[in-house]
Amino acid sequence: MTKVLKIKDIYNRIYEIKKIDEFIDHINKYHSVGNSIHEENGFYFEINDSFRDLIKKLEVKKTK
């Protein structure tokens, strides 16, 4: 069974991330500092320190 991550975008819409590793890699590569907006399939996410902290927690869970 493939894991799916559900997160809310800036418009409070739920988006299902099916390729979690690719999503995390993209955030780490292109949104590693500061504040920015990430668009994916018409959903918009505010990337900031809080969002990056969430991503880091997901990475830790994945390795356990």
C-alpha cells in the first residue's frame, strides 16, 4: 500500500501528495530558506520555517 500525505494549501483545500519523497526533495532543494509559495497541480503552499519543520519531521519518521 502506497502512503499518501494529506496537507492543506493556503486556500484550506486538502491536497494528497502521492510522491512524498519527490515533494520533500523539491521543497529542500528549491525552498530551503526564507518564505515562498510552492504551486503543485493548482494547489499553493506557503513555505516557511514552520512548513520546513513539518517536512523534517516527515523525513525522520520515514527513516525509522
